[in-house]
Amino acid sequence: MQITFKPAITVSMNAEEWMLFADMPGAETAAEALSKAAADALMTAWELMTGGQILNPFQAQMYAIRKWGETANRYVDIGACDTEPRAEMQSLAWTFFMEPPEAALKLLRAGH
């Protein structure tokens, strides 16, 4: 028997939710890029965790944070590399990979 579960992960957070310098020009563009990077990083980490490389949940979490950071580095002038946006991404990755599945479902249901 084979069971395949492949989630579609999307993240939609604005500049204030990412805790960027929201009143700066380009902040919403940066927020969109960070949201897409978060979704892509979480999805890729999930695929690595369940596929070829078989990362453990901690490794998947760290991979997702590191990959998201590549995008954040492009928006350093808007605060994307500050503690607060990194903490948001760390929280997302922690919830998806380190918490029991119920925590991830709660986050999804809350529309975070």
C-alpha cells in the first residue's frame, strides 16, 4: 500500500504582520515576496522531509528558515532581516515541523 500526502502551502502576510518598516516604499512588495518565499521554503522542506533526502523535522525547519532568509536578505533595508520577521518565519516553521499536527491545523484554521 502507498499513501501520498502532498499539501499545498500558501502564506499571505502583509508588511505589518511581517513586522517590516510598513510605512516605507516597497514594504508591501517585500511582504509579498517574504510570504511567497515562506510558502516555497515550507513546501520544499516538506518535500525533502518526506521524499528523497528524508530530513528530520528539525532539519526541515532549519532548511525552511535558511531558504526564506535568502529572500529576506534582499529586503534588509525594509527590516526583513530584523529579529521580528525572522521570529515570524521561525514560528511558522516550528509550527509546521516541530509541533504536533493539531497545532499546524489550528494555525491553518485561524487563517494566520
